[in-house]
Amino acid sequence: MTNHCVPLGETHEVFNQVPPLEGSNLYRIDLPLQEWVRRYQGDWAEARLDAYGALAGGPLMEAGFLANENRPVLRSHDRYGHRLDQVDFHPAYHQLMRTAVEHGIPSLPWTDPRPGAQVARAGLMYLHNQAEAGTSCPLTMTFASVPALRMQPEIAEAWLPKLLHGAYDPRNLPLAQKTGVTIGMAMTEKQGGTDVRANTTRAHPLGQPGPGQAYELVGHKWFCSAPMCDAFLTLAYSEKGLSCFLLPRHRPDGTRNAFYIQRLKNKLGNWANASSEVEYRGALAWMVGEEGRGVPTILSMVSLTRFDCMIGSSSLMRQALTQALHHCRHRQVAGRALLDQPLMQNVLADLALESEAALALTLRMGRALDHAAEAHESTFARLVTAVGKYWICKRAPAMINEAQECLGGAGYVEETILPRLYREAPVNSIWEGSGNVQCLDVLRALSKEPGVLEALFAELGDGHGDARLAAHVERLKQAFGDTADIQYRARQLTEDIAVGLQARLLLEAGNAAVSDAFIASRLAGHGRVYGTLPRGLKVDALLARSAPHLA
């Protein structure tokens, strides 16, 4: 009898595997990002973007995995029973935060406000968010707090130098002992959610009432993201109505403020970031802006955080596209690379269109912020904040899921980044006002604010020489002329504005392969899922434009 021995474990040869993408420079492999940054005056920051692209595709990508595998932990008390209210993070989280702060992600447009600064900063955030999106929450709120803080000069004088210093200091210390600070936001309560006017938190003056004065706040906040920030912009009712306050974690004498973390939220995604429920038990805070005008005051912050939701969703889509294209270039089925197979080309090209259109509208918004002193740009930004936040954030989950499917089962396991991207995507459509809130805000802006409707149609123009876009614009005008049940139709109207603006931007940019494919698929009613592009498009050109090359 012959004894056939087979070495244990050597049952097969491992082949047809995709090489790792880690270590790529995310800026250099992204031609659309390079072109749109240059188009909107951000080209002076290309060296910064290139440097950050290398970090985002290398050490920050690795840190992103570690920060998500090791979630933040709340320590409510020390071992003696003293109250701490401290959240501990993995060192990788601090690495991500430090890198972003030192490269100006929360500060660049405020410290170097030259033309293109908002666009350049958006590009940096776009790269950072691909490596790890949870840290983007405190970075966004710190960046967005500046206009609100500037409404109260004495508060701005105390806080902005350390906010804009470019130093990350995670120590839980009073302002005077910090080298750099981060700012959070806490608005919503259990009973109201988005309806902040249903809030019950009360503010009691410690002396003279009014802007810049000290109050004690009593109440709660159901969502307080990044609770280890050094201070929070928050809402509470004072004598004249709902007002905005800056509430620090420490009092001026160095003692802890009466700010108590009840628990951390157990979220679908956004794992590296801590989101919490908090109570104010006589917490010291200072009024920011006019008393009773808390919502308009804090909306100056919210408009920028909504812009970052656009950046966030666009960047998640781009990273998902990058992963899908890289996989399909190297993976073979039936002896041919997936990237060379017609149906997969249809899917990937469709995803590439979605990604670039989202980026185009996002950076166009950045340009509007850079030129906010111009009437048209300011009015345009007012509208597109809501339009873009709704549409781009709504498109991200389905687009990322389609990218996962390009990898098959490999796209569903945690060793790849795609499950994290998919879990992350819904937060941008929910945070800072869900879809319905954005669409109703679009109607409010168009119907109640002078010049907004005119600015929209001035931006859309006459179709830029394309009959299909011209017809779409005409249908949109007719739709706004009919005010019957307009709230019921608000989502359709917002979608039509969004795709019309995206089509116009792509046409204006001059890449016919991109604009023709987008208009043929988005304005002509082709298909309801990705991968249903019509015949006759330059699919090869679309793939060559967006396919990553190891760099």
C-alpha cells in the first residue's frame, strides 16, 4: 500500500490576489481633485495637498484602522469615586488629530484668507476624511466655530489665538494652560431633536444679562459630539428667548465646570469619534451674539458644518471608488481583468461620474465661500449649502455599497476599508439636519430670501449650449412656478436643482467625456441603479481619468 502524504496546510496556491493600495499618495492618484482645486483658485496649495495626500494614503490610513478598532472609552469616575467625565482615545486618534491640526485643516481659511483658501482647505479635509472620518467631527466644529465666536469680540480675543495656533493639545486642562484648543457643539435635546425651539435648557445670569455676560446653564443635550473638546457652542433659553452660549470644560479658576457626560452613544459608524449625552448642572457659560437670537448665531457655524458634510460624503465616495478601481484592475475573472469587462466598466464609469459630480459641486461651494463678499456668491452659497448637503449625502451610501459589490465578499469584511466607509456614510445625511430639513430649507431660501431664485437660474444659465440641460432648466422653472403641494415635492425639486447644477459645472469645466456621460445618464432618465449608462459614451476615458495609479 502506498502512503500518500500531503504537507499540512499546503492545500492550494494563493494567486489572483490584488496588491495592497496602502502607501499611495491620495492626491497624486486623484486627477479630478487636482483639476477642480486648480479651477477654483486653490492651486497655490498644491504642495500642501501633495504632502497631505502622502500622509492620508500612508500613516494616517493605518492610524484610521487602529482608531476604529480601539474605540473611545468613557471614564466617569476615578478609582476613589471622584467624578472625571473623561473620554480616553487610542494614540492613533491623537495622531490623526495632531496631523490635521498642524496642517491647518481647522484653521487655514482664517489664518491665510487668500483666494482659494476655502477650496484648499476643503481639499485637505477631502484627503484626511478618506483615511479616517471620525476625527473630522471635532475638526469640522473647530473650523466652523470661528464666525460665531467672532460675533462676541471679547470671547474671540480669549479663544481664537489658541484655536488658530496650529497646535493640538489633548490635555484636559483650563484654557490658560493649553497651547491649542478644539471647539464642539451641543444643540439637540431628547424632546426636540432638530426642533431646537423645543429645547428646555435654561440660562440664568450671574450678574448683568446680555451678550458676553456669564450665565449658569441647567439642562441636557441628547447629542454632544466630541465631548473632550475644550468648549462647546450650545443653546439655552434666557429671558429674551433661545440664545447661544460658549460653555468651557473648565472655569476660569481652573476647576471643572458642571458639565457631566452621561454616556457615550453606541453608533452605527463613526467609531473613532466619541458622541455623548451630557447634562449641565449649573454650568458656567458666556452668551455669544444677541440675546434671543441663538439660532441665527449658531447657524453661522451650521452652514460651515453642512459644507463639511458635503466634503465628507464626497471623500467617502472617492475612497470607495479608488478601492473598487484598484481591485478591478488587478483581479481577473475568466482570464480577463475585471476592469476590461464591459458590464463592470459600465458600473465603474457610473461610480466615477457620481464621485466627480459630487466633488465639483462641493468645491464650487468652496469657491462661493471664498468670494462671499460678492452678492451672487453669498446668495449661491446660501442655497447650495442645503442642496449639496441633501443630495451628495443622500447619494453616498448607495454609491459606496455598489463599490463594495465590485469587490464581492472581500468588500464586506473588515480587513478592507469599505465596511467602515459604508457605516460612515449615513451620518452625513443625518447630522446637521436630515434630508427633509435640508429640502424644506431649500424652499425657505427660494421663497423667502431675496435674490436666491434669481441666483439659481443665473448659475444654471441657458444650458451652456446643451439642449438636454436647457430643457431640464426649463422644466425646473415650470416646477417652481407651480406652488401647489410644493412641500410634498420638495425632495424632487432639490434633486433637480442638484443634478442641474452638477451638469452645468461639468459642462463648464470642458471635459466632454465626463459632461456628456453625466447628462446622458442623470438628465435623460437612464436606469435606477449604478451601471446603467447608455450606449455610445467614452467609458474608457472616464475610467482612465479616475483609475488610481500607485504613486
